[in-house]
Amino acid sequence: MKTQFCYNCPHCRTKGAGFSIRFQWQERDTRNAQFLAVCGVCNRGITVHSQALNSQHIDLIANRVEYPGNNYIISAVWPSFKSDIPDGVPENIGGFYDQGLRNLYEKRWDAAGAMFRKTLDIATKILDPQNSKDTLFARINKLVESGTLTQSMGDWSHEIRIDGNDAVHDEEPETLDDATSAQKFTEAFLIYAFSLPKMVEINRQKRSTE
């Protein structure tokens, strides 16, 4: 029976997705092998460089073993899984954004748009808790007025469908363009609101210790 293992899929973004090994070849160093594996969620593949720690690398297609377990290590994976969550974003907000990305990659436009709006909704409430009962658009406008966001960010927010009530209850389903626009705005918002201030804070701390 073929060996199966869990890995974060770089294609559909599923964390701990089950992969089945479909093809393997040995390297000249018999402790090393490479294999092709397919994600059980999206059916797309990765190439894995694998190393046996104690002996010759066995055929993972002909033998089912605990992998990587204590006897193997995954040295490299192509394509690699890279988090697309901007640096410095609070964990809960990053989790909502990541769900939006997964839905976007899996072509669930309505679900993606809803998660990007939720990301913005929670983020703006954290940045401006006094106006948490306002609509998302109103909160963004007030963040612009306070100087937390640029005027361009505020103008951009009105060009895309991010106001929860209007978008979620629309009779027309969201499109790829709708979801992609929401993703781009959300990413820019997170970078401007969280990543850049965090970078400034880190640089100031470095200067203070020099």
C-alpha cells in the first residue's frame, strides 16, 4: 500500500492536507529520494525531496510507513507553502484572511468575499473600537478622517463590494473580479494598518538599542 502523509497544500491552502505518493525515484545517494505526491483535497501535486535518517530510503509506494515519522525528513518541497498573511497582523484577523484566500483559490467567490469582509470588519473594530457599531464603510471613512488610513484607501473602499449587508444579500452571486478586488483591498489594508506600523516599531527598537 502507498504511503500517505500530511502537509500544508501550497495550491488549495489546506493545512494538514492528506497527500498520497504517486511516483518515486532514488538519487545516487541511496538515503535520498524524490517523489511526486497528490493532495487529497484539490488533486494537485507537489514534488518532495526526502531523506532517510538511518538507512537506505525505501520505496514509499510499495511500502506503507509512518511518514516522515522518526526515520525520514522532508528536505524540500516544490512548490513550497508560503503564508500570504501580511506580517504583523493579529492572529485572529490573519485567520479570517487566510480563510478568504483558501476560498478564493478554490473558486468559491461568495465565501471568499464574505471572509475578506469579515477580515476588514474585525480589523476596523480593533483599530476604531468606539465606532464598532457603525457600518464597515462608515468605519473606514472615520479611519481616513483620523489619519489612520489614507484618502486613497477610503476612495478605494467605495469602488469595491465590501459592505457586508449589500454584498451578502445581493441576489447576484459574486464573481472572480469581485472576490479578487476584495482580496487586493484587504491585503493593502492589512499592510497599511498593521504591517507598516510594526516595521516602524521594530526599527525604532533597533535604534534605541544601538
